Amino acid sequence: MKAAAAIASPATGLPAAALTGEGIVVEFPIATGWRAVVRGASISLARGEITALVGETGSGKTMTALALIGLLPPTARRRAGRITLGRDDISRLGSQAMSRIRGRRISMVFQDPMTALNPVLTIGFQVEEPMRAHLGLDSRLAHARARELLDQLGMPDVDRTLRRYPHELSGGMRQRALIALALACDPEVLLADEPTTALDVTVQAQILELLREQVDRRGLAVLLVTHDLGVAAQVADRIEVMYGGTIVEGGPVEQMLRRPNHPYTRGLVGCVPRVDTRLRPLPTLPGSVQGVWDIAAGCRFAPRCASAIDICRIREPDLRAVEPAHESACWVYAGPPSESRG
Amino acid sequence: MTATVEVSDLVVEYRYRSGPLGVNAGSVRAVDGVSFDIAPGRTLGLVGESGSGKTSVARAILGIAPIAAGRILLRGRDVSTATGSERRQIRRDAQMVFQQPTTSLDPRMTIGSTIAEPLVHLLGMRGRALATRVSELLHLVGLEAEYATRRPRQLSGGQRQRVAIARAIATSPSLVVCDEPTSSLDVSVQAQIINLLVRLQSELGLTYLFISHDLGTIRQIADTIAVLHLGRIVEAGAVDKVLGAPADDYTRTLLAAVPSIDRIRVPRAAIAPVVSA
């Protein structure tokens, strides 16, 4: 595991992954102590790739993303884990040092651009600000780059848009502005948390297309947090599925959707309503995620799993390779525990 | 058989005032000449993006949006001209399930009193009969009777939506308007709620107007579909026909934009490079 970040690509001498998080634990205070909402998640983002982090409400996907960029809410704490950006270990950096990296080498786009953008500043000011702060560009240069960026992102009437305030733009335009802001300093890594969930489908399609174009053009590494498997299918290279605070399966998008291994992934893929066929009744996943945090031992999905056997309720499975670059944590489908382990 | 709902040439307009002392007054036409009907026990899927007017159509049917022109008949009764007792009858006969169960349920009320409210106010039920009906409704939506004493915050999103559905069917309406009832729910719960709505329809003979921007969900539940764009219906018909072979450009755009897990992106590296001779 530790070696992952050190493997360098022979051609460039750069590490193969733009960002790796290993064994990330995020905890929140509860009456009786601390509760871990992310329980040792590891994720690796490759250059020029979009990795979709998929999961339902409360699976820990947003907290994982926030931990990677050092933006956890003040009550939360990250207890363990190593985060490597390029060659640099950023897991021990203080808030000052992190803010020098954030926006320059690693950026984030949020779900709701209306709350992420400052309502009293113009779009131009906000897109130019990180370039002045991080790159020391003067306003003329920053302005020219902001124009170029918004133009690349398909913003109509760029000059006028730069002088406008967030409330004067539509949802899709605001999300473009937010992406421009995030890409202003040409970062290595972009984290996007449900960036298109608040948008209409036709606008969503445009934004996803733009995101893909930027990834291909800049070799950007993207973590796309989403609950929508359709969105993942459309733009991602890899899918990581999160449940109960850990990653239960991860692999190339096609394998994950056509040959899911973990019963939770199978369930999720099966219950998505399709446009081309009507199923009566629709396949469902029984139960809900409620109570997942009260499970003390074993696989967190076991209470909802039709394939669960005795061991599932006693020991939590690790991720095991089931196909090349495809791992799953399931005693039943990914292999029984070996005696030498754990 | 007469249709449960008949909408003809419906126009919904909202008046606004802006500027100092409201000097700029005018009106916005949200629905511009919409006609459709829904046969008893059937589901019409109303599809469109934000601003298409789909919610305004729903609100007009329930008598809570300004009808500027056109006519809406609910089991033969004219919604736009209804007064007094007729209006009460319409309230009993047409109910709504909203998108956000978190905001559509009163956090201070128990689940039991939430479901009892329409029974008390619209049917005048009380005492033993009321309690029996409430537990019967909970059972219908797949919740145990003890949920009656709980409050919304003790329930999951899917359970809350079940409560909202129980409240909507409490007065035995003929029409239930479902406004994006599954879009705030997790994928695994969405399918449960769709199955519940389908089961209730066949058991109780309900007619649904199902509003959604999710064509996959519409495909599962609707018999007919109407695609709204800028306040007008651009295409309507049987759901398999419209989604299988759309005739209108906008419907095609919409269909192409819907992310599908069956349309997996072909990675760049997998596309064989063109070798020039």
C-alpha cells in the first residue's frame, strides 16, 4: 500500500498518481466519544483520469473528499491516513501551508455554486483572485487568463459575464464560473462534489462534457463525488463504491457496471431505473443505510445482504483483486479469508 | 369511461411587480395552452426541465395556481370555477406528494397526527375510526403501526416519503399528483418507492400525474407521457413510443442528455489510433 505513491512513471519521472490518500479516517464527536464516518478509505487519482466516488447519503464520500483537501468541518478530525500530492506528503501540513496549496495545486468544485460563490463580488474578481494570490499575476494578466478560461468553458458573452454578480447568472453559468475559478491556477487535482446534481439534464450533459475536455487537455486528475451511476458511466474512467465509511469495490468503469462483484454494487446497478425497459417490480436493495454506524463488527453491508454467511457478521473483509485493477471487499464473491491474514 | 382529469388549453400566468413602488408590473406565462387527459387508474408522466411549467400544471389542477384561461375537469367537476363545498370535494379527490418529505412534513407533529390531519379536516373523522384508518394507511405504505407515535426526524428519507404517500391517499382520492417524489432519495430507496406507488395504484385504482425529469423513472411508472418545454407540450403519447422513437427534437435532446449506465464512455486509450499510410 505504502509503495503506491512512490512508483514513478518511467517516462516522466513523476509519480503515476497525482493524488493518493491511504487509510483515511475521519471522526465526529458523539455523546460517547468519537464516531468514524470514514473508516480507513484509500484512493488514488491518476493523471488524465476521472475517478467517480459513488455512494449513498451518509456513506462518507463527501467527508473523504473534504479530508483530501483539508476542508473538514471544524468539529471533525482526521485521525489517520497519509495524503500524497505528486511527490509531497501533505497529510501533516498546517492550515497556512494547506491554503498555499489549495486553489493552486488542488481545487474543489461544490454542488451548489450559489453558496460557493461570493454574492457581493463579480465573477471576474472571483476567477482572477486565485491567480493574483497564488501566482502573483497582475490584474491585467489575471483578467486575460480569466477571459480565456471562461471562453474555454463555453461561457457566452465573456466580457459582460466577468462584470456580473453570481445572482445574475443561471445555474449552469454559475457552475461554469466555479469550474473556471477552480482551474484558474492550473491545478494537478480537482475534487468535484456532485457538481451537476442541482442542474437540468441538458445542462448537466454540457458541464460533464466540459469537465472531460479539461481532463483530457490538461492531464488533470479528478475525483468526481456522485450518487448517480449514470453520470459515472458517462465521464469516469474508474468507479470507487463507498458504503458505511469504507470503499467496498473499485475498478475500471466498464467492469464495475457490467461485472460488479460486491453485492452492494450489484444491487445499486440493478435498481437504477432504465429508460429502455420497464421492470415490474423494480429490483430493490432491501433495508436502508440507517443504523449502519451501530454495526460494531463484520461487513457493514451484511444486514442488507442476501448472500451473507457467518464470517460476514464477524470479520470485515479487505479489498481483494478480482480482475486486473478491480478490487472488491466481500468474503463471498471476492474470496474467503486466508489464515495468514488479520 | 370519462377521464379522471381533463385539461384543455390551460394557461397559467403569474403577475409580478418590481422596481420602485412596483412600477414595473406584468405577467409571466408559465403554462401556455396545455391539453391532456388521464384515464382512471392510469399514469401520465409529465416531463420537462426547470421552468418548463410542469409544477404549475400540477398546482393548477389542485386549484392552487392562477388559471388565466382554459379548463380543468376533475371527474367532470370544473376546478377553475369551483366554490365552497365543491372545492372541499376537490381537495378530497386530488392530493399531492411533494419532492422533499423533509419539508413537506411538519417536524413537530407525530406521524399519526400528520396522516390524521386530512381525515379530520376533510372527512370529519374522529375517535376509534380515525385511529383504525391511520394504522390501516401505515400498513398500506409498508410501515408498522408503532410509527404513528414517531416524528419525522426519527425516520429515514424513504420512510418519510412513505408517510407523505399515506397522507396523500388518506381521503381515498381518485387523483394523486406526484411531484418528483423520488428525486431526493437514494437510488436503492427510489426503487422501493416506485414499487410502492405501482402497488397502491393497482390495489386502490389510483390515477397518477407523475412529474419528473428522470426519464428512467417515468419509463417504470407511466403509461403515457407528455414532454413540456417552455410551457407547451412538444410531444405526447404512449410511453414506449415516445421514449423508444421520439419524434420531436427537444425530446431527442432530452433523451440524449440523460446519463445512462448502459452508455459507458469509451476511454481515449481504447480508441485505436488512425494509422496513415
